[in-house]
Amino acid sequence: MEQTGRRQFLKTTAAGAAAAGVVGFPRVSRGAGKLALGLWDHWVPGANAVLKGIIEDWGKANKVEVTIDFITSIGNKLQLTGAAESRAGAGHDILAFSTWDGTFYKDKLEPMNDVADAVIKKYGPYNENAMYLNRQGGKWVTLPSPIGSHTYPLETRMDLWKKHAGIDVQAIFPADAKKRDKKKVDAWDWKMFLEGAKKVHAAGFPVGASIAENTDSNDWLGPLFATYGSFPMDEKGNITIASDATLAAIDYLKQLVQYMPKDIYGWDDASNNRWLISGKGSAVFNPPSAWTVAKRDRIEVAAQVWHHDAPRGVKGRFRGSLPFTWGVWGFGKNKAAAKDLLLHLSQKEQQWKTITASQGYDVPQTVAFSSHPVWTEIEPPKGGQYNSPVRGDERLIVAGWPAKQEIAAQIYSKWLLPIMVGKITSGGTAPKEAVKWAAGELEGYKRG
Amino acid sequence: MSPDTAAVHAASPARVAPARARLLVHLRSRSAVGVVMTLPLILLIVGLVAYPFVYAIYLSLLNKRETAFVGLDNFRFLLTRDTFWLVVQTSFLFTSLAVVWKAILGLVLALVIHTLPPRGQRVWRGLSLIPWVMPLALSSLGWWWIYEPTHSALNWVLVLLGFSPKSWLADPFWARFSVILVNIWYGTPFFMITYLAGLKSIPQELYESSAIDGANAAQRLRHITLPMLKNIIAITLLFSTIVTLATFDIVRVLTRGGPRQWTHLFGTYAFELGIASGDVPLGAAVSLFMFPILAVSAFFILRGIRRSTS
């Protein structure tokens, strides 16, 4: 791997960076001030230590006194920290934001155009989803962060699906994108998934996916609706949920939930994991955390889990995601140093280390970094996580897209889709009534 | 001149300036000492209750981005939302059922423990207080394991006994039942211990006289115990209504307001809007809806107490 210093890096990207104003920060012999970071407390053992080491090394090299707080997202503590700091106008210089928090506080954040432009110039584009979440109103309000960012592939028990449904997901999505058979991949659609779900259910190993007030629900339902061409609101602010596409997706879901556990309406974000690890579940939509816990607790289950693409619908193939972002508060006293550090963390060398430390849970937002070998090497089964980053024709989205970010944030955080679906499939509400309810909610989201 | 002030005047050296002497007199008066002694508490209340309350009112009058004053628009907006009315309904149901059952069970427990010999009382009193002294977030997690949708311990027992399992957290009816049950479990000891203290203050002579008159247990409860506990019952109902309406932990841990928002209370819904959805003014408006409800409850309960004592 090429070892490029930050100064060297900035020189090589001089045109773009200078135009954008990335010129480093003043350092003097007595030091370059202090920098406080509030970062997401990673659940993978050892991941925090690696990130801390990288940042502390940077601090020593640049004579910056760095303090790091790893803040858990459990109990919304990271969100609460963001809310409190934005209101107090004091706190960390750099704060990790969960998916929508950068949108909430964008007026109080330092634009990151210079850093983002420099990264893009060197490594190529961020993925479409990262662009949507971080670049708002013509400026980068936050910077895409790989730490904690994850996607929602299907995690399938390949043994159960092969035996009971006659579908070999490993053969459809091998651990090498070049070996994919287009015919097989194209055939992997929601119809095929439903037929498979019916068979594994009959065999006593149902598919499990939450339809409740949690992120997991959004992250498989949003993409499913998208594959039918159903979106709650378009980018111009038109409410588009009342459509034939929505009704078609609902009709599909009504069939699918018959083959799922009845308690999915009470599931939380960890229920997927428990379902898979219990040995009863044959597939879940989840980041590799379910596999990781299975590897720890039931290796025989983990050894049969294959991560792969979502089924295709009439309007293509979509995958859910839940990325993190980094923000620099406008009230920060050492913004230049903060940007310099984030630029450093965005380098391939650093991202390589953090991806390795996260055992592949962190999915980079820079497309080129998906070439990291961890997803090919990690096992069991070998190659089982190769498809954790998008490898094929899936579009990575976050539920709420393509609505304006302020609206999409509410579609997501007020659980519009899971509640609408739950009303129909569990509450007995007629589809058109539930869609009408959703349209009413969306009207309310427009409130300024 | 009060004896206190006279004493101060007598003790004051002649060289003390008149203004300083007046200050000393003032400080040594009972009311001044009272103010000084309560000042830390007053500061705490101002800092942690009054200021946040006024700030919440201020926030609730702003637009979503907190850039413009919108008057009562947030409140008007909430009144047009179905979800908000569901929250109001759930909050009333949750509070009324939980408070009434806590009061009934607390009274029953207190009466039972009161009849035990002193040594037995201590043990049972201590055991009964366990739910109340445990951190609620922690005990709610315990309850979550009991209700957990896929591997519910309660369902395991039900199936063992030949009953069908229930979707404790996935079905709106059972989810509401579950969160109310946990609140009752948690709050009953507060009523029990308060009623027990009240029972101990009732003169035994009253019961002895009624026994001589041939009153049975039910008559003693109706004509002696309940009237003597009336004010305590009213105060506990008021306190419990305030605390129960503001419940957060139980719902947040067990259901997060689901399924389909059927278990959201004012507190949890305010959190969802204000923090999770980034709309702090609307969240503040939701939480402020609790204030008039509690103010009316407090007015009637306290008026009842005043009337009965006068």
C-alpha cells in the first residue's frame, strides 16, 4: 500500500484542495492546540483501540492534544450528545453522527467541502448513498465515515435454503463478482424469494424480518418498496406513496409475512441476530453482526451463513444501509486541525486498518475501498461476507430516499413504512386506508 | 420588637455600624434563617425544574429549525395528528389503570403486612420494597426477557402449563397490558409502604371500640381504616399520577412505543419527536401537554384534602 503523508497528499491534490481551502493548520513548537472527539463506541472488540491508536499517533505527529470519548449508540446516547452539544454550542470538536443527525444539525456544522473534494480527487467518488446523506444544499455538511457504517444484505443459511428450497445462494452470489452468472442473478427476484420462504417455512425454518419501530425494519422495507418503484415522497416534495407500486409491494408483503414468525411486530434491532443464532431462522436482512455473534456463540450456524444481494423487483435491486458521518461543529475552536484529522482518517491506509479491526462490519463509503480483502478472507465460511459491500447491480439507499433529507429523516425516524405495513399485515387495516394514513403523516412531515 | 430582635440589639457592640446591625438582625430572624436554609433547595428547583420548564415553553413556541417564533402552532399541529391522539389515549389509559391498581394492591399488601407479627412484618416489608428500590431501567430489562417476542420466559411457562403463548410485545392489546403490568409491579411498593405508615398511625382504640360494638372486618375497613387513610390515599394518588404520566423507561425499554405506536406515552413520544427526529420544539410541545392534565388533577385532589381536613 502506498504510504502517502498528509502534506504530500495535500501537495498532490493542490489544485482541488487549495481551491477548496484545505491548507492544513498552523503548528508551532509549543503545539497546535487541543482537539476533542466524540466517536461511536464500536461493538466489535478491539475496533476502538485501533482507531484510538491512529488518532493518537496523528496527535503526536502534529503536536495536537487529542482526547477521545467513545460514546455508545445504545439508548440513543450518541444522539443525545449531538442534541446537547448543538444546543449548548460547546462540546467535542468532531462528533460522529448516526445516519440523519448531520441533517438535523447541518446549520451548526462546518462545511466539509474541502476535505470531501480532496478525498474524491484522490480516491474517486463516495457511493451514491453517501453523497445523498452528506452533501446537502450544495455543500458537504458532514463527511462520510466508514466507522460503524453498514449495509443490509440478506444473510441466508445456505444449507437450509439449498436443502429445503432448492436454492443455492452461494452459487448465485459467489465470493467473486466476476464469477456471477447473470442469468442466475437476474432470476433472484422477490417471487423466487417468496417461493423459497414458503418452503423453508414449511420445513420449520422461517425467514425473519422485523416490522416494528426499529432501524432493521426500515432497512429492508425501504429497499423492498423501492424495487417496486414505490417511494413515500419524491425529491421535489410531492407525496408519491399513494401509488399502484405501493399497493403491489403491500400485496407482496401480505403474502410474505405468512411465512414469517408472528412476533416480528415486536422485534427490536437485535431480534434478527437472535433469530439466526437460534438455528430456527433461515434468513434475515442484517449487517454481519448477526454472523459475528453466531461465530462467537454457535459456530456451526455461522459456518452456514452467506451474505448476498437482495432480491430484484420490477424497478431494480436495492439494498438498505445505515451509514455514519463525521461532523465538525461550527463553534469548534480548532476546526482546521479537526479537518486535517478527518482527512487523515479518510486515507486508504487508515481506513484499511479500521475495516480490518471491525472484521468487515464497517463498510467504507468510498467505492474504491471495497477492494479490501477482509470480506474475502473472513470465515467461516470463507467468502461468506464477500457481498457485504455492494458487488453487483444493487443501489444502496436509506429508507426515505429520494425525498429531501429533512423529510427523509422523518420518514425513517418516525417509522412510516413499518407502521404502515404493520397496520395492514397485523392490524387488519385495508391497504388503501393505511396508505392514506401514511400520506397524511407525510403531509405533516412538511411542517417547517 | 420581638424577643429575638431585642436580644440582638442588646448584644450588638456600640461600634457596629447601624446598617450592619440591621443586617445581622435581619439574618437572625427566623424567616431569614429559613430562607438561607432552603436556598440550596430553591436553587436546585430553579435550576432543574423552573428553568427547564420555562425553556421548554420557549422551545415549544419556535419553528422546527428554531429560527422563528410560531406562537401556538406546534400545539395546534399536534391536535390535528392521529398519532398524537393515540398517545393521549394511551397516556390516560396507562396512568388511570396503573394508578388505580397500584393503589388497590398497595392497600391490600399494607393490610396484610399490618396484620403480621412485627418480626414477620420487617421481612415482608423489605421484600415488598425490592421492585421499588431497583433501578427501573434495569428491572425493565428483566421484564423484557420475560416478554421477549421470540424466546419469552413467560410464554415458556404458559406452554408448560398447557396455555397458548401470547405476543406480549407484538400485539397492541398485550403490549399495553405488559407495560401497565410492569408499572404496577414497580409502583405498588410505594403505595404499600405509605399506607402501612398510615395504618400504624390509626389509634388501636378505634378498632377495639368497633369490635365491642360488633363491627366485622369489612365494616372496620369501611368506617375506620379508609376514612382515616383518606388524605394519605389522596396524596399518594396525586404523587403517583404525576410520576406515572411521566413514565419513560418502561416503554422505552420494552416497546419503544410500538407496536404501531400503541404504547407511546407523552414522554416517549416527546423523545421520539425531539431527539430521534430532530424536532425539539414539537417534542417540547408534546411534553407540555402533561402540565395542564397534572395541574387539573392536583387541583381537585388537593381541594379534596383541604375540604376533608377543614
